[in-house]
Amino acid sequence: MEAKKAIILFASALLLTSTISSAQTSSSVNWPSKPVTFVLTQAPGGANDITGRALAQKLTEIYKQPFIVDNRPGHR
């Protein structure tokens, strides 16, 4: 059940990102100005990690700024 919620959350984030990237304004051109880190609270190699890395790769391509996935199992 928890994995299903995580997949829905990542799919929503991906949809939101694609919507935002297609409607960028001149004020958001400089965002992000430094690397962005995703903190994933589950172990590497799982569904969340794979989805998070795919999302980070796509965001890196869109914004030309590194998006880093940081796995920290049990972190809240």
C-alpha cells in the first residue's frame, strides 16, 4: 500500500514538473541556482529509488542543474 502511494506521489511530481517546465516564466529562469537533493527514505534499489533517479535525471535535463538522489533509509 505504501509503495502505491509513493508511485502516485512521484507520478504527480513528474506531471507537475512537466507542466511547470512548459509554462516557465522569465522570473524562474534562474531557478535552481545550485544542486537540488532529493532525500528518499527507503533503501537503494527499490521502486522509490528507481523512480526518484528517473525523475532526477529528467529534471537535470530540463533545468541544466544537478538533481541528486540521497537514500537515507528510516530518515524522517
